[in-house]
Amino acid sequence: MKQINTVSDGVRAFFETYENATNSYEVENISPLYAESFLFGTPQGAQAVKKEDFLRVLPKRRGFFSTVGLRKTEVASLEETKLDDNYRMVKVGWLMHYEQAAKEPIADENSATYILFSGGHFPTNRDADRPPGSDEESSGIGFDVKAVLLLKRRPPRPWAHGRPRL
């Protein structure tokens, strides 16, 4: 992670876990990070998505990103806004690293906005250090935070119009 503005420990830990899960493409790593249903928004509109449907398309997503040369995705920035005790809005800057044969490697900047739900308690460092197997552990990060809304700025398209802006 690069530029991280002042964000709560719970949000930082959630996105560290999210980054690792995204890079692994493993359903069991990604599943705990989403609510049973969530909204997915694009510039064309929003739609409700069942987590089970989302998880079913992950293997296709992995195949697509492999064909376009995505090697790694990392959080470049986090900007948190507390909405209330239950919800946080987090604008995430992503840096997507692409490599393809006979093309120069590139890093494409992208962003997405997430609404996270915590059930009334956004954790502190002390909560994140809770031992595995505790009652509140469900996302693998020692507390229960779920994405309930994901707004994408645009789909990744690293070579669509020449070299992307860095």
C-alpha cells in the first residue's frame, strides 16, 4: 500500500485482506469480505448481486484478467468517510500491474468506492489482534466487516487506448 490517508484500523485491515484475497482469486478468501447480497454500481447503473452469484463468476474473472496480463493489484490509496456507527464509505485507489509479451509492462490507476458494514463496531488495533476462532471472527481479519456496495469508476482496459495515464 502506498498513500493511505488517516483511516481506521478496521478499514485498513479490511483492505489489506481484500488486496491479498483479490490477488489470490481464491473464492474462500474473497467470500467472507462480501455481504450475502450487495449492490454493484458502474457508470451504466447499479444492480443487486447475490454473493453466491458473484462467487460463481470469479473463475471467469480470473481467466479474463489472465488474458489481459494482470499480474498484481495493489491498494494505492484509501480515503474513509464515516457515515454512522455501522457504515463507512471508502474510496480506494487501485494500481493494477499488467504484463504481456512484446508489450511494455504498465501500471493502470483505477478507483472504486466501497460501502462497508460492521454491525455497529468498526474495530481498533486491539480488536484486529483477537485470536483466531473468537466469536466475532468471520472475515479472517478478527472482526466482521462486509462490503455492501461497490461502485466501479470504469472497467480495467490497460491497452485499449494506448498507454494509460500513470
